[in-house]
Amino acid sequence: MAAYDYDLFVIGGGSGGVRASRMAALAGRKVGIAEEYQFGGTCVIRGCIPKKLFVYASQYGEDFEDAAGFGWTVPERHFDWKTLVANKDKEIARLSDMYVANVKKAGVEIFDERAEFLDPHTVVLKKSGKKITAERFLIATGGHPSHEASQIEGSANCITSNEAFYLEKLPRRIVIAGGGYIGVEFAHIFHGLGCDVTLVFRADKVLRGFDEDIRDCLMAEMHTSGIRCVAGRTLTRVDRKGDEVFAFTGKGEVIEADRVMLAIGRHPNTRGLGLDKAGVKLGKHEAVAVDDYSKTNVDHIYAIGDVTDRLQLTPVAIHEAMCFVKTVFEGKPTPVDHHLVPTAVFSRPEIATVGLTETKALEQGYAIDVYQSTFRPLKHTLSGRNTRARFKLVVDAKTNKVLGCHIFGFDAAEIIQMATVALKMGATKENFDAAIALHPTAAEELVTMRTKSYSKP
Ligand code: NDP
């Protein structure tokens, strides 16, 4: 008889947990997985996918307006929130079912309940009370919107991105706290759907850590489009009176709205998992502390994805899952590679970036040449919209290697994916210059920026 029920038991059926469980099963291991909610995790259920669907929905308004310059007459428009939410729910259910089907097809046994550690080799399933032992465990429980990190009195009167996906009614006025990915993306979603949006953030600009010029471009665009930005403020209190909420800033202002949404970071799901009973140590922000192979301080317990608070991005969790399976089940120790991870913010227009910003490059001791281009996208010569795109390359002055690529413009995310291939291959500015432009596109700017804009330091 086998010493344990499973070779691997995975806790959490999100992108990372599902990938790891399937790959380990396909490698011939006996694998079980527990998920207490719905398969698909943050990305599929209340993150990337529904968010992108909402982003598409939010862009039609401007597209209808832009169509006039091209000769179209668009009849009176009407948007129905309930239809969007229902159609989104249908698609999310389809995707979640597909995750389940794929996991089953790989031979993984599924448990639709919460699992908590009883000791380093045993978990208990909370609904059934069933105890399960495994030789190895993978913690892939993800994260949740941070409520408790805030100092906000009355935070129970606020929603987070979790609830935003299921609101009964589209708010007429919404206050969003937090100037990170989620705050910026939802500000654009709600604004595009016709809400009156106020974005409150504690820094002077949104998107800390992004390229400074790109941040400036976005701030200017938000101003033009009518998203109200309240910089240098945090919310201290939120009151509810009937259907109305009142958001108080630390500087004495009160903003009235129908909803207040908190988007002030996400917190790893480590509480109540019995990690102390398994002897697993936590690090910063109560995240599971892991080494380069995603191994915790306990030899047979690994953790991947948002619960480790490394880079909270779906493709990174999937990459960590693949490295875990290679390391543990395929005899090929593979450390995770967090170098040159592309990322995008789905504002309007989008921001997409890979590699070093000017600031980071200088901090790392590089002397840099910067190439940049600002232009009005061809489409807007007829639409009349005054949006400008900005493309920027940060280049190592010594070797001419491209260190970073930053784009503010339509389809930026689509473009940056391929720029990532070039940067991963160590492309130099000459390599970019040698590529023949594809005309007329916005992406051609990347290979036609011949004149250096400036050098630093
Ligand atoms: P972010 O870390 O992106 O932003 C958090 C924001 O909240 C920042 O503006 C931060 O301010 C602010 N903040 C933090 N704590 C407080 C506080 N106590 N009071 C007031 N403001 C505070 O987190 P998000 O929640 O937006 O997103 C979480 C993660 O999810 C992201 O980091 C990203 O990895 C991932 N994500 C990725 C997306 C994508 O790929 N498109 C989309 C959505 C999420 P400050 O900058 O001053 O620290």
C-alpha cells in the first residue's frame, strides 16, 4: 500500500494550481486538487477575463463617437448593464467548466471544498471532514482584495473588484480608491460605461513604478476624458445613508457617490489554511515565503502564484507551475524566471511595458540612451479625438541593448508581447532598426525611432 493517498495534493484551483495539477498528473503522478469556490481562480472568475470583457464593453461609447468622423451616423445609444453581467457570467461559467474538464481529463481527482493542513503531510477537507495525506503539497490559494490594510472607517460600506463584477445596478457616481492596476482599469471601465468617476490615490500620479512619461500621458488623458483624479489623498472614512455613500479624505473633503470601491492592493490567501500546523513560514505581507524553485521552508511543500506575492500576474503563476513540475516531477531543477515579464494596464488607451524604466535602469547603474516618439494615431486624424500615443525605448548606452520598452497607445498590450521576444533574445537598438517597418501601423514606431531623444545620466 502507498504511504500516502496522493503523490501531490494541490490547494487552490486557479491558473497556477490547475496547470501544476494537470502537468503532474500527465507526468504519471497521482494528483488531487481542492477548490472551495469555482475553478479558474482570480483570473477567470473575478480578474483578468471578466475585466477584459468589461473593458471591451466600456470602449464602445468612444468608438461610436469616433465613427462620426468616418461618415457613420450612430442612432441613439443605450447600454444595459444587466445584459453585460449576464453574458459575462455565462462566459465565465463556460471557462470554469472547461478548467474542470481539462483537470479531470488529465486524471486529477477534484474536491470541491476547502482544504486546511492538519500536519505537514495531512489536510482535512472542511465540508466532508475527509482527511487526505500526500507526499507533496502545492499551495496555490491566490489572494484577495485588501480591505484590512486600509485605515478606512466604514470600509464595510465599500465594494472591491470582487463585487464590482456582480453589481445589480451600474452606479451613476463611483469613487475608486487606489491608483494601481485595478483602480485605473476600473476607473476607465466605469467611465466608459457612462458613470461619473472619481479616482482617489495617495501619490501625485497613478501607477507608481511605471515609466514617468507614460504616467504623465495617462494622467493627461484621464483629465481630458473626464475621469476626476484626486491625487495625494487617502480615504479615511466612508459613511452610508440610504443609497448614497459619502467618502471622506484625510484633507477634509467629502465626495458623494452611489458606490465606493477599494482597489488598494491585494493580500495573499494564507489565513486559516493551517500553515502553522504544517510548519510553513510566512514572509512579507503574510505571503508564503519560497525559494527560487517555489519551495517553502518545508521540503515537500511548495507554493506558487499570488499567495507568494512575487509578481501577481496569471502567466507568472502558470510559469511557476511549470517550473515546479519540471523541478519536482521531471528531474529538471528549474528556477522561476521573473526577468523581463511584460505587463499591461487596460486603460484607454492602454499602457504596456517590458523591461527597465529609465529610473530603474539608472538605479542599476546603466548609462542610457532614450528614444521616444509621440504622435496622433492615424485613426484619430478623422475621428477628431486628440489622444496622443507615446512609444519609448530605454537603451544601454554602452552595449546598445534595449533594456526597456514602454508604450501608451491603442493595442499597446498586443505590441509589447512581441517586443518581449526581442528583449528576451537580447535585441540591440540596431536589431530594432534593421527590422523593416510595417506601414501604416502604430507599432512601426518601434523600428523607426532613429534619433536619440536624450541620454542619462
Ligand atoms: P497595486 O499594487 O497595483 O496598486 C495598489 C494601489 O493602492 C496603489 O495606488 C497604492 O498606492 C494604493 N495603496 C496601497 N495601500 C494603500 C492604503 N493603505 N491606503 C491608500 N492607498 C493604498 O494593486 P491593485 O489592487 O491595483 O492590483 C493588485 C495586483 O493585481 C497588481 O499589483 C497586479 O500585479 C495585479 N493586476 C494586474 C492586472 C493586469 O495585469 N492588467 C490587472 C489588475 C491587477 P501607492 O502606489 O502609493 O503605493
